[in-house]
Amino acid sequence: MSTPSQEDYLEAIWVLTDEKGYARVTDLADRLQISPASASKMVRRLHEAGLLTYERYRGFSFTPRGRKTGRLLYARHQILERFLTHLAIGSAQDIHRIVEGIEHHFDVMRVDQIERLVVYIDHHPNWWAQFLDDDGSVSQPPIGKST
Ligand code: MN
């Protein structure tokens, strides 16, 4: 797990495997909108990295380490999506696109504080609605005004 694109692959393989019980190179290529040749090349690279087992003509599956990594990457994506959804900063599509851009900068093991916040918001909808309604005018000191 060293490059953003490897993370995208592992996350996509996790989703495909979760939905169908298996993943094929063609499904992976469709999902990531890349050529089957590129998908196949990355599958072999992930096999070499010990994250997938790949057998020619038989497809591929996660190693235990790959499965764990895929699960964490998918969870990270979901947590960030839930967080941005609470912030109401755009449509579901906008939010998905933003998360695709930022997720790689969050260490998978360090999103638990964001998850805590998301869960807290889920449990305190009134508190959060109050936050969203607040225009911030009370807490923002006027700019350029000397005291
Ligand atoms: Mn993602």
C-alpha cells in the first residue's frame, strides 16, 4: 500500500468481492474506468506485494493482509464520506469525488477520531443542526478592527 492508485485498486477489489464474492479483472477495469490491461498489470503488482494471489486464467483473490488492507481503505472512504455529508458541502456525487481526492492523505489507522465525530453527530442531530444553522458571526472577530 504505497501509491494512491494501489489504494484505489484494493478498495475497489474489496467492494467487488463484498458484492459478488469474487472480483475479476474485467469488473475491476469497469469499476475504475481503466483498460483491462492496466487492471491486469496492477493485479500482478499487488500479487508481488503479497496483497493478492493471482493465478493465470483463474483470476485473483485477497491474501489475508490484502483483505485487511482493502477493508480499512473502504472504511476510511466511508468515514470521510459520512463526515462531508454531515457538513453538507455538496451533492452525493460531489462528496464522492472530493473523498476520492483527499482520502489518500489520511492514514487508515488515524481516521478513528473522525469516525468518533461522525458517530457523535449521528447521536446528537439537534446539536449538529444548531452548528449548521450558526452563521459564525458571534465567534468570528471582525477583521481589521483594533481593540
Ligand atoms: Mn475511495
